[in-house]
Amino acid sequence: MTVPSEVAPSPAAQLIRAAHKLADLIDRRPALVLPVWIVAFFTVLWRAAHRPLWFDELFTYYIAMSPTFDRFAGSILHTDLNPPLNYLFVRLSIVLFGDSPFVTRLPAMLGFLVAGLVVFRLVTRRCGGGLGLVALGTLWSLALTAYAVEARPYGLLLGFFSLAMLCWLHAAESSRWTKWHAGLAAAIAGMLLSHCFSLIFVAAIGFGELVRAIVSRRIDKWVWAGLLAPLGLLPLYIPLLRTKHTIVFPIAYKATAMAFPNFYIWILLPLLPAIGVLLLLCLAGRGKPPTVRWHDLGSPHELAFSLAAFLAPMVTIGFCIWSGTPFWARYGIGASLGACLILTAIAAIATGRNSNRTVAAAGLILILFCFTKAGTERLNEDFKNVSTVYRTIRPELPFVAACGQAFLEMDHRESPEFGKRLFYLTDEESDLRYVGSNLFELYPTYQRWLPIRAAVSPYHEFVKNNRQFLVLANPDCPVEWLLMKLKDDGAQIRLLQEMKTGYQDHFLYEVTLRS
């Protein structure tokens, strides 16, 4: 009797089996593919990290490179109004690796890298490597990753915030003072020394610890000591806030109620395709008993922290509306940590923590990150197909930048020869009258503390000595008053050319004042 031979599996079945084995391997040992995510992170951000420094970043750069401590402290107090830690990191980066825009932005990029590795480590230990990679890709795919390539304190703040969260969770497992408690205090100190709005994210950790105390009916004095001890740094904010209160922002910049939905829609926009896939997975499993529930993913205080971190920017938005100041999305940088943890929890429920599904979801999110680039490509748009014709038009005439932002950037990027004819005009009365702001009337102060080469001149003094000059302006810019003032003064204003300059303003005018 002949025994039938075993039927060989089809190529498709072999491929599926190999894919399952690979997914299981990645889920067990995600460190094998972690370098792929890190390489993707730096590759995606590479171009944007090399673009020229813009207005806000120049304050970071100039203060970091202050030649003396007096200049360093005075520049912080009178110009940028941020705590000092970020400037020290930027200076260290430049000393170690050289002076370039990429190196100036390196501390911010490393802050985002640290935050990603922290959530990767935390989620991998709890839920497996597939979901750890999902968390890593999710954090970097949020639109707030654009601030990883900005030489400002936000990347540093996010890095310290993630470390504070990690230390807090470990400290909560011990009944005595440990290195994790010291790490918690140090990380919170790093947050407070990075940005004034970091306090709301410290409060998110405090809210999580409060929930833990209520659930356990016990106050952990050592954790609270680590949380509260760094608050002794808050008096450092007083002189910074006192100076900030003298600034009047234009109405167009002031926060409104629309900032609430706009912020959350914007940060989640790059991830909408991935969120849609997760929702479809949830709907596909509808009616079946869920294999993973919310309480399986974390304790009540961990879930409370994630939600508090995500919603914390609402407090900042409310404060900005009340105080009549702008709310910029970067102020809510810590929300990316809360959003990442919440979305990863949804992914865990949607996939049932199945290794095949979680690894597939991680790969999908990585592909979306490489495709959308977290919105960082828009940062390069201003520097594509730029014209420099403005440098050669009527070179014998003074060149006035109507916008304070464009003036500082031109002063930094243009040649010394061009800088000799570059001016910015100040007139607080006209500034307040036409645009309701004195934002750039601080330039005489800036000139004292920052290495500005070009001239800052009072309007009336300049027009008295110069009856004909060029103006680079944008009539639609809410902070530019100069063209309106010249028109009311009877000046003849003639548009010479519209061009893409690499600056905020694109219109070059010739101005002639009557005798």
C-alpha cells in the first residue's frame, strides 16, 4: 500500500508563515529594527534641519553665543524671555560640533528622540515590541514634530517631560527614596528651566499622582517631594513675566476660542489615515468579546496622566485668551506625549495586542511618517526658487524692511555690504495706531543686547534725512504699519517688483517723499 506524500505548502502560504514568524520576532525583540525608525526620524527631518535660522531661532542662537555672562543674562531678561537651559544646550552643541543651523537645532531634535525612546521602552515592556514601535511612530508622526527642527526650548521640554513621566512611574513602585525620585525632581527642574509654560505639564504628572493617592488612599510623600521640590525655581519667572507684560500684541495674533479645536485638529492631522485604520479594526471586531480592555493597559493614575497631558494645553489657551496674548501650537508640545499614549492604547484594543497586527500597524505608521514628514516639508517652502533681485535694484538707496521679523533675518543672512544700507524704522505711536502693537518697538533694546549689524532708526529721523528709499513689505501682514504711515504722510509709493525673497515680505516698493 502506497502512503500519500505530504502536500508542499504553496508559495503564498510560505510567505504568510514567514511574515508571521518575522512579526513574532519583532514583537519579542524590537531592538533589532529600532535603528530603522531612528534612521527614518533623522532622514525625514534632515532637510528642514538645515534651512536658515528664522526670527525666533536667531534669539536662541545669539543668546547662546553671548561673549560674556552679563550679556547672556541681560539678553534673556530683555529680549527672549525664556529660562536659560536651552541656550546652554545650544552653546554646548555648537562648541562640540561646530556652528551651523543643523547643530543649533540638534538639542531640540535629541529631545524628540529621547521622548520617542522613552515611550518605546515603556510601551514595549508593558505590551510588546509591536506596540512599542506603534507608540514611537505615533509620537513622531504628530504635527508637533515640526518643532524638532526648531532651535527653541520645545524639543528639550518634551524630552524632559517624557523622562519625568518615566521616573514618576518607577518611583511610584517604591516606598522609599530612590534614584527614580531624584530623576523625577531633576527632570521637572529641566522642564521648568526650559520654558515658562512647562508648569502645566508638571501639573499633569501631579494630577496622575493625585489619582493614585485617591485610589490607594495613601499619600506617597517621597513622590510628592520629587514633584514639588523643583517648584522652588518658579521665582526665576517673575522678571521674565514682568518684561513680557509690557508687550502689546496685534489683534490678529491674540488667542480666541477657535484655538481649542484648531490645536487638536492640527496636531492629529498627519495621523488621520492611521487613526482611520485603527477605527476600522475596532469596528471589525464589534460584537466580539474584546481581548484587551482599558484597565489592562494601565492603572487609573497612568490613564489619568495621559488624558491630563493631552488636555493640558487647554489651560494655556484659556490663559492666553484671558491675558490677550497669542497662543502658538508649540506651547502645547507636551500634548504629543498624551496623544501618543492614548492612540497607542486604542491601537492595543483595536489589534488585540496580536503581534501580526501590531507590527503591521507600526510599519504603516512609519510609512505614513516618511510620506507626510509630520508637516516639516512646509518649512522648506520659503527657500525654494528664491530670487535675490532685490539686492541689485537701486543699490544706491537705503533699504528698509517693513517687518521686524524680516529685518532680523536679513541682518543675519545678507552680506555686510547689504547690511550697510539695511534699516528698520521704529515709531511706537504709529505702530499702536495702525496695527495695535508695539511688538517690534523693542528693537532699540534688541540692538543693545544682540549683535545686530544693520541700523535701527526712529521713523521721523530717517524720513527727515532720506527722501527716497526702498521698502520691502507685505501689505497683508498684521504687524506692518510702515506703508500705511507713509501713505498718510503723502509719500509716493511705487511697486517695483513682487518676488519670492526667502523672507516674510515679497513686495519691493520705491518710496519718494515730497519736499
